[in-house]
Amino acid sequence: MTTMPDEAGPAVEPTGHAEIDEALGRLDRLDDLEISNHAEQFDAIHGVLRASLANAGRDPAEQASP
């Protein structure tokens, strides 16, 4: 049986988008969950990221003028 090293991955820097930052934070917390819950978490995170990409550039508040 192969074991994985007990090392944390690289720290994720905040993106400035609350929904994306929260979704990425959920990835960091996966190790605290039972593996049977991982698929549900991945689906939820994927949904947030897909929605964010689909709406990219549509929020007038995000389109700051220089």
C-alpha cells in the first residue's frame, strides 16, 4: 500500500472574488472530511467556478475604469 506524504500543498492566494475564494478554501478543508463526502464537495466547488466563469465580465462593479 502506498501512502501519501503528509505535506500541505502550496498556499492559495486570495483572488479578490469572495465566491471563488470561498470555493478554494473548501478545497483546503477536504482533508478534514470523510472521503465519502469529497465528491459532493468537488461538485459544489465546480458549480461555483463554472458560474463565476459564465458570469465573468457581466458584473458592472467588476469593470472598474482606470
